[in-house]
Amino acid sequence: MMEYFKKRKARKQEILQRVREDKAKRKDRKQEIAAMPEAERKAAIVSDKQLRKAQKQQRKEELKSLSRKERKVAKKEAKMYKKLKNRPRRIAGWSVVALLVLTVGVTLGPTVSSVVGNITGKHITIDTTNAEGIKAREAADVISEKIANEGLVLLRNENNSLPLADHRINVFGSTAFSFKYGGGGSGASDQTRAVDLFDALKGAGIEYNQELYDYYTELPELKEVTGDSETGLVQVIKGMLSGEEASGEPDVSDSALAQAKEYSENAMIIIQSEGVEASDVSIDELKLSDEMHNLVKKVAENFSNVTIIVNAGNTLELGFIDEYPSIQSVLWVGTPGPFGTKSLAKVLSGELNPSGRMTDTYVYDVESSPASENFGDYQYENLDKAYLNYEEGIYVGYRFYETYYQGNEEGYNQTVQFPFGSGLSFTTFDWNIVNSQLNNDSIELQVEVKNAGEVAGKDVVQVYYSAPYTPGGIEKSSINLATFAKTKSLEPGESEVVTLKYDTRDMASYDMANENYILEQGTYQIKLGKNVHVVDSTLDFELTEDLVYETDADTGTEYKNRFTQSENELTILSRNDWEGTYPSDEDDSKVASDKVIERVQGHEFNDDLDMPTTGADNGLKLEDLKGLDYDDPKWDEFLDQLTVDQMIDYVSEGAYHTREIDELGIPKTVLMDGPAGFSFFFKKFEAGAYPTEIVMASTWNKELAYEMGEAIGKEAIAYGIHGWYAPALNIHRTPQGGRNFEYMSEDPVLNGMIGAGMSKGAQDQGVTVFMKHFIMNEQETNARSGLLVWSNEQAMREIHLRPFEMTVKEAGVTGAMSSFSYVDGKWANPELLNGMLRDEWGFKGVVSSDAVFGFMEPQKAITSGNDLMLDVLSVTKNKKLLEEAYNENPEAMTVGLRNSMHNSLYATLKTYLFN
């Protein structure tokens, strides 16, 4: 054994030396490129990217030629290389956690009162135990289980193996004793009422093997977890410190296996991933561990009817299910909330017919998307910031796979296992288009859906479009989701006609060259799909000339390119040249240009502003403005009464609450996480708990999304909460995103429609909805130290901004939460928060920051459209910064503070406090 460790240590030293040598080579090459003339420099960068890609492909081919044992060794060494290279960043991440804990634990003069106030909940008064709260929570539980029922997705069902004919089943694996009901961090929820998996099976009439259950519970390796009741802060710290190594799966003994074979031919294994805020998911965690693969192999070779349950908020590699014919069924449950186990059990028994559809593309290789090439730790050498290049452009998720493999069905089938929108049922449905109206204003279809099977069930009708593409022209995916509808539960032989309608201009692409949206002339194919790849029927819509849209349809604001600072070196993926534009996996340091440094560090205060009145005595109370438009002149009279000190205090103390100002009738408000139900980052309390957003989106049910938001709103009223930090509308850019469970989908339209439903449901109850994280918050690595995200205008508008735009326009939200990201080189970018959000889309309301970290300067935020600072640790410091900025730029700061108060109080007037 000692000899083994000596060899391992020696090999580690060899790899470490290689890391150092490679780093030195990269540094020399960077310096060499930096000294070149601009034209040569660009060519060298492109050439190097192509070389790296060829080398990566060569390594993959070499791996294929190795034996299984050699391949395993090579992969372990590659993993060790990556860990050693990234070790400084992991240590830095741990330091952030240590600093947070130390800061909380040490008294630092007046700052500590704010810290303690936020962490203990001193500033926040809510009551979830009153009669109204209990009633609202009971109603929430009903909606939660309804979402779980409709969000489960049946991916495979060979020979109609489900529902089980024989209700006896063997449950293998330790994962059955640590079911993942949700995720961690601000997206967590109260799981104190979570139903244990085995209790759920028993309740549905499924008889699990008690002897096998006892075998597992007696194993020393097994730690039973039936529901996570830790605070979000504890979950985040544990997530950051846990590392990438998954715990091993205990082997099953021959005697236990033999007993199980005698019990039943049915077997079930749960495979999982775990998501938590502040920590991304490693590639290894998205694949079966060797121990879990051995368990699957052993079970599959000994039982004839094996069911795999996918209990994960991230897309996993499921290629192993094709290796074993005995794996008859696969059921995706996601992270389905406290009652998801009941839904799972009811599917096994046949009481529930699954009707969910996948919100992501499941592929055989989770690293096969172009976005995965630019996911990770990328540092500037001359700027204390990390960066992330979204070089995939619009080709996220299915938009890449469907476009890249267009006309290559064999290549597609070798790459994609389950297309976006996939999902099976225990019954079959027939579709018939009974009416269609296709014109320049709108696309409308009426589709009759008939249950042609023998059991009741719901169906999802998906509408996609394919737009004409000119090689070398505007980038376009070969297919895009347009809209969808879900039927009611249809009895055998029963029919329902669903109407699907959307604006024709929703098919337009953004033209960066001319700064407008355009529908180019040609044939638009309108497709009814069972999923994105399986089309049921197609209608053609002919456009005889270009339709150009130069202004926003709702506000009339003229379109323009707002995010133009991306560096010239950024190469965006193009279907006209896949090979030449495919992103590289370069992950070493980079020299930031002077332009980038200037944008990050600089900030211009508008010195051409008149000084507003402050501290006036106009005798107005906030309630006097109830029902008035945002631009009503009476607002100026009211805002004139505020003092600078009052405004600084108000915007600075925006963490989970806002301050009251009694003399002006401004009430205190309480603001709470999160997307899966109310929770407080620092303190536990009882509240409704829902499936995570990925499961809510998997229902493909807009009406149910509204019901969830409505239930949240009713809880808020009962508990005394006025603002909801949700929904989270970011994109599943890659499978590795640590908060993918908290987000909905890889598709912006699905995100937008479900997000708008949730938001409108809560807003209609008089609750401020803070849609988040605005925008481009798809990676946790480096996020809390200020991550520079670079893309182009088209991809930002069509992918990352689209769900937020839909939610603003369809739900009329009055709140938003900005992200940690430096968008186009600016944190709290005014072009984003004012130009896009308010001017172009017409948003009226409050923008809060995400949790404040050191790089988030309040004086820049308040003068750029970010109104509240969600500040837990540094309130006193940031008040001082605002005061200093006021002394240096009194007009600009007073106008900024006044605008922030106007935005915040306008949102407050829309809450149930005044209605």
C-alpha cells in the first residue's frame, strides 16, 4: 500500500511539473502574440484556437484506441492535471467562504448591528404560524404536488413496462435514502414535510423489498437524509467546500442480490446530481461513478425489468441505459419538491399518467455543446477579474444540435439521446389541425387533440418554426420554439381543441448591422412537434418581402445596438463556418485591453443635471399617490420631501426588507427568496415548498405556472411578505451550471412563458416580483468576485434577454434583480437597466442588486438604474461611499437617489399594502 502512495505522489509531481511548463509556454505565447501587429495578432489567435481544437480531438481519438483500463488511468491523470492547474482558484473560493464566516463572527464597530440584524432576521417580521398562514400553506402543498404530478417525464417505456404489472419492487442504491427534493442556496425551500420515498411507495400500493431495505439501512456507509432543513447559507458553504469527489456507492452483496431476485424481477435505481448556489457541477458528477456503474451493471444483468429514476436538476449522461436491454423504463423526476416521491410512486402504480416534457436536450456527451468549451475559470493577467466568453452565440442547447446536424440523421442520433421537448405517456394522442390563420400580424393554429389510447392523460402540443437562412447572413437556428399548449386530462376517446397563437414578428431575428429586427422574405415553416426533432405536421407561410421592425412594438422606442464593447478577438459561432468559428477550450490567463480596464474601473457621473429639491414640507403621504401613473407630476411633489440621508439609508438597507419612513407614510416591506418557495438565507421558517423551476417548466403548463405564482402570492399576504426574489429566468447554457435546478430551460421562450405565468400569478395578489438574475448569470465559478461576460448583441437579445422581456411585457412585473455579472464590461450596466429594461421595454419598478460583494459599488449602481442594495455585510461602508459620492457629485447622486426612491416606492404602491 505504501508503494502505491509513493508512486501516486511521484506521478502527481510529474503532472505538476507539466502544469508549470505548460503555463510558462502559454505565457510566452501570449507575450509573443501581444507584440504582433493587430492583423497578425488576430490571425494568430484564430490559428491557435484551431490548433487547440485539433489537439483536443486528437486526444479524444487516442483515448478511444486505449483499453478500458488504460483509458481509466488516462482520464484520472487528465482530471489530476485540471485540478492542479485550477487549484489556486479553488483555494480562493474557499477563502471567500472563510472571509464570510469570519466577517459574520467578528464585531466591527457599527457595521455589526446591520450584519447581525440581517443574519438573525431582526429587521424582518413574518408570521407563518397564524391561521391564515396555515391555510395558505395547505393550499400551496396542493399546488406543489400538482406541479410534481405534471412535471415528471417518462423518457423510456419499452414493452409498456410501466405501470408495473407486479407491484413488488427491489429498490437498489444508497441514493434511495438521500432523495433530492430540491437544491441549495437561495433556491432552496422548506423540506420539513418531505415525504420519504419508501413511505410514498407504500402509500401508492407498491410493495418494496423490506429485506433489501434493511440491508441498506444497516450499512455503515449509509447516511439517511429525508429532507434538507439547513439554511441557504449553510448549504452554500457546504457546497463550496465539498469538492468534486462524489461519495462512493456501496456494493450489494451476493446474498442480498440473490434474495432480491427471489422477491421480484422488478428493480429500481435512482441516479442523482446535486446543485447548490455558489458551486458549479463537475463533469464527473454528470456521469455515473464507477461504483454506480457497477451497481447498474449488476442489477441490469440479474433483473428483467429495471427502472432508472433521474433525480437531478442538471442534465446527466444516460448512455448507459442503451447498454442493457433489461433497462426497460426511464423516468425523469428532476428535483420535484417535498411531494415528488408521491408522484413517482403513483406513476409506478399507474394511478398517475406522466405528462411532462424535457426542458433540455439530453446528449451522450455532456461536453459536446459549444458553450461547454467556454465554461470554467478564465482569468485576466493584468486585471483582478475573471471573464467568460459566450462564443456559442445563439447556438445554445437544441439550437446547436438541430442546426449542426441538419441533414445528418446518423450523426444526430449518435449525439442526441433525448431531444428537447421529449416525453412519453401511457396513452396515445392523435392531432388534427382544424383551423389555421397565417399572416403578417399573427400565426394562429387550432389543433384537435384526441386521446386514442385506453387510459386518461394529458398531452402537450409544441409549435416550432424554421426561418429562411442565407449563408453568411444573420445567424438563425434551423428550428425555434414558438409557443405550446397543454390539454386538460382527456379520457379515452375524448377530444379537446387547443388554440396556439403568437405574433409573427416573434420569428424575427436581430440584425446587428442595421440595428433592427427583421423577418427576411422566404418560406417560414410552422411545425407541430412531439418534440423539437419529431415533427407531426408542417404548414408553410410565404413572406414575399422583408418585414423590418425598427421600434419596440409596445413602447415605440427605436432599436439600437446597446452592447457594443465586446472585444474584437471574440469569435462568435456561425453555421456558415462551424469549423473556423467553433469555440476553443482555452482556459489560461488573458491580457485585458485598455478599453476593458477603463470600462470596468471607470464611471461617469452626469454633471449636467439640475439639483432637485430635498427636505420640502409638502404635506404628502405615499398613499396620496395611489393609482397615479409613474410620470404623474404629483410624484415630484412627494419626492421633494425626501432628504438625502433618508434616501441613502433606504437604498443601502435593501437586504430582505426596505426601511419605513413614518413621516411620509412609507411602510416597511419584507422581501424573500426564492423560486421554489419562501425561504430566508440565514434563518429557517415553515412555508410552502414547491418543485424547483426546472420541474415547473417541465409541466409545459402555463396555467399551472400562474397557479403557483398565485399560491405564492397568497402565502405572502398571510405571512406578511411583500416582495418575492423570483422567478429565476437565466438559461441552462451548459449542463454544469450549479443553479440549473433553479432555472427552467435551455430555451428562452419556454423560460419566458412559464416565468411570465408565475410572475403574473404573484403580481395579481399584490406582491412585487423580482425576476432574476438580470442577466447572464449561468455560471457560479467566479460569479461573486465580478465576472465579465462577453457575447454579441444578437445572442444577448434572442437568448439571454428574451425571457425577461417576455415577463416584463406579459406579466407587468414591477421588480427585477440584477446579476453579479459585468455585462459588456459594466456591472449594473446603465444600458441594460435603463436603456433596455426601462426605455425599450417599458418596465416601471424597482431593481435590486443580488447579494452585495466588495466589487459592487453603490454609487455606480444608484446612478445606473440599480435602486436597492441587497447588502448584508457592508451597509455602513456603502453608506459612507454614497455620502462621499454625494459630496463630490451632489447633483448626479441626488438625481440617482431620487430615481431609486421613485422606482422603489412605485413598486410598493402596487403591493397589497395599498390595495
